[in-house]
Amino acid sequence: MRNSQELWRTYQAASEWHKRPSEVIGILEESMEQDGGFTAYCFDEAVHYFGSYVTTAVEQAKGKTEQQRKGAAENILRKYLGMPTKFRDIGELGRHKVDASARPDPPFPMET
């Protein structure tokens, strides 16, 4: 697998078709001949671990409304798949501190 998107697609296909990930991509038979299936087993374990981890993270997405929860879930999935996020992470709100001394001068003179 070259990237997490391919890994995710393999996980989804294996789950949907009730097959081992190594069967989906066609390495099971070759692995059985070469090492008794150990490579296929390791690949299956890695795909299952990644897919289960991402699925759990997506299912645990939080938001005040259903729309916010769906947006958070999409952001989580995009993060794990190495894609840019579409929505601002509400968990980041309030974490940024503003330096009051760095404010620009007002556009008009202030009288004191």
C-alpha cells in the first residue's frame, strides 16, 4: 500500500465483501506458497488495525448538532487519510491566545 487512502479502500472492500484484505488485493495465494501465509496474515492484521482505529475515531466524533457531528466525523476521516479538512475543528476554538500588545493602531487618531 502506498498510502492510507488505499489502505482504507482495502479495509472497506474486505469488510463489504467479507473477504480477507490479502484476498482483496491478491497476495494471499502468493503468500501461502512463499511463507505459509504469514505475509498475508501480517497484512490482514495491519489493515484491520488501521480500519478499526479510523472507524472508531469517526464514530466517536462529537458536535452539538447532527450537522456538526457529521462535519467533525468527515474531518477525522480526512485527517487519517491525509486529505485537507473541509471544516474548522471546533476543538481548536479557544486554544489560540491573542496578544493584546500586537494590535495594530486604529485607523483614526484616538484622543486621550
